[in-house]
Amino acid sequence: MTKENWGLLGLGARAGTLVVGTSGVRAALQRDELELVVVAGDHGQRTAEKVMRLAQARGVDTVIGPSANQLGRQLGRSSVQSVGVRDRKLAAGILGANRPEHARRK
């Protein structure tokens, strides 16, 4: 995930279009509210099992981001394992700025 993407995540946070944290992302996925999921590059097994698997089952794209600490800092938190993006245009911008090998398509 590039620095450009980080700026887009910050914009999404200010606009209120993000869901931050594994529990919230999982719940939003179950309600079909997300367009994209960003997981920390150093995500744990729980995140892979609970979030990435559910995103794949729901047909939601996933992107591997920076470390949990870096992702958290960008969003004004200490450490964040996963972030859900609700806004379709923001998700498209994040996906467009990523290299294909870092994104999993539907």
C-alpha cells in the first residue's frame, strides 16, 4: 500500500466512511456494507480467519496494507489490524493506486 493510499484512508476516516477494527469490519461484512477491506501487512491469524475469509466469501476485495502500527497511526489509533471501506469511489481509488499483486479481486 502506497503513501497515496494512506492519504485516501485518512480522507475516508474524516468522512466517516471507514469501519476500523476486526470486530467492526466483520460485522459490516456480514451486513454487506463494505466495498473493500484493508488488512495490516502483519495481520494475525485471527484477522485472516475472521475477516479475510469472510470478505472473500462475500465477494469483497481485500488489500494488504502497511503494518498494524502504521495503519493505526494513519487513523489516529494505536494499532489496527483491519479497516473496512464503505464508499465505492474511495474503494476504487485505493484499488486503483495499488499494484495488482497486492489486491485480491472478487
